[in-house]
Amino acid sequence: MPAAAPRRARAGWLAAALAVLGLLAACAPVPRRVAELPGWSEDRLSEAIPPFLAGCRPPRFPAALCAEAAALPPADDAAARAFFERRFTLRLAGKGLMTGYYEPELRGSLTPGPGYRTPLLGRPDDLMEVDLGRFAEDLKGRRILGRVEQGAFVPYPARAAIEAGATDAPVLLWAADPAAAFFLQIQGSGRVVLPDGSVRRLGYAARNGRPYVPIGRLLAERGEIPREQVSMQSILAWLERAGPARAKALMDENPSYVFFRETPARPDQGPTGSLGVPLTPLRAVAVDRAHIPLGSPVWIVTHHPLTGAPMRRLVLAQDTGGAIKGEARADLFWGWGEAAAEAAGRMKEEASLYVLEPAGS
């Protein structure tokens, strides 16, 4: 027993040392200038210039600033770094949650038939969006979606009702897998491979305005999947095990529904985000535009979901999402393919976000 006391002493010393390190980290100075951002000198900032230019336009950015960015020499990280340091100031958005999304690929058909029973719907003609700020100043920035029924504006039908035929939305394509179609709505865009091998790309067109309910959270609350193991992969595995009836019942508990539109299918580009420009893998994020204006450069400090390695890089706020709410909430676009799906599906990391604002704005 005599060795127990020294072990306890060492353990106490280690705990105290870790506590001190934690306090020092908590007291680390908050960056005041762009050049002070953690990891700023390590990023290949020239890679961020093309996606920045794609969304660089007045009134968000002065024309002179966009022209200066366009004149930067390609692949020159030092020039790009100097540009952002000279032309932008820093605003801390805060510390929040960083998730990931990707462009999925699923099997589909132009017509319904054996193996193709799940419709992928376009925006219905009766879906209306109302800007409440036009009616009351204190409601500025708030929007609701619905439709007119018997002279009254009412909420648009929820997922289960839509899938039961409560809308006249046009059918764009027919999917082979209901779960794949469900996750296509969560991702907001994707590539549909037809039986002849040709590809149709679908992009986000609208949503029904109902609140988004994460089915992964429901599965965790019910003890179906341990909370720390919830990911796109574990949810898909549960849906497959559950069978069609239970899987549909769970998916219907998310009343939110996304409608699509066909978009150009260039294989070398990502889908078009809410800003109207193609998304660049690992350089685009979806944000809450009530807090971060679309087009803004954003410095993210987080960790890789698979390796745990630090991720500190400049991204562009080029997209939005129904589940992306709050000042420090973001969704990182990983691209397409199996590797992107794996990383995006498992990303659920704490992150610090810093918004780069045009100097003088």
C-alpha cells in the first residue's frame, strides 16, 4: 500500500496542472486583427480567392475591393494573405457547433416503376413566402411560408401530408430509396443517376416552412442509438434495420420538407448554394444569414471529424439551411463522393467563427 500515496500525489499534481492549462487557454487573448487569427499563416489563402470572387459584388462588397481581389496573382498565398489583412476587419461570431454536409448521389428514374416509387418534388405553385417585416417594423427579417386556403393564409402541409398527396407539386424524378431521398432533402442538393447512366442534378428550391426535427436526436432520446454515436451513417443503418414502415414513421416525425429544382450538372463543380454560386469543397459553409451576411469570409477554428486534427481555414458563407440557426452555427460543405459523405456525416465539432468584415463598412 505505500505506493498509493505517491500515485495519489502525482494524480493530484496532474489534475492541478491540467486545470491551470485550461485557465490559461480560457484567458488566451481574443484576436483583434485578421493577422492575429489562430493558424492564419498556415492556410492556403489563395485557394479562397476564386470562391470569394464568385460572390463578391455590391452592396455587400465595394466594387473596388472586388477588382483588387480579381487582380491578385493566382496561387500566391502571401498576396492573398496581405489582401485580407489590409482590406478586412474582424468580428467574433462566437463559439458554437460545426456540422458538415455534402452532395449525395442516389439512383433515380424519370418515370415511376418497380424500384422507383419515391417522388422528388419541385416547388409547388401554391407555396407562398411572406416577409412579415412589410407589415410590422418589429417583425423585420422574419419570414413565414404557407398557402391560401378558403381566403386564409395557413401553414403549408407537413411531410407526411405532402407524401400522402396534399400538394400539387410537380414530380421532377423518382428515387429508388426513400431514406436516400430523405437525406437528399437534409443535404439540400444532390446528383441523381438514371438507369442509362446519365446524371441529373437537383438543387434546393424551397421548403414547406415547418420546423426541422433531427431524427438522430429522436433516436438518441429513445435509446435506439447512443447519443455520442449519432451520425448520418448510424441513422441510415437504423432505418435499414427498422424496415419500411418504422423507417417512414420516424422520417415523418420531421415535418420539414424540401422541394427541388433541376440545375446544371457540371461534374467538376459543387451545387449552387443560396448565394447563387457553386459551392467549393471545404471553402463554403452554410450559415444563418440573420447573423452572418451571405458572401462573408469566415475564419473557422475546429477539428477534423475523423482524425481530430485542427482545422483552421478561411471559408465563405455561401449557403443556408433549415437547421442552421444562430450566430455561431455553421455547416461545412465537404464536396461529393464517399470520402465527403463519411466526413460530413460524422462532423459534429465545437468551432469558433470569426467573420471578416470589409474595412470601413
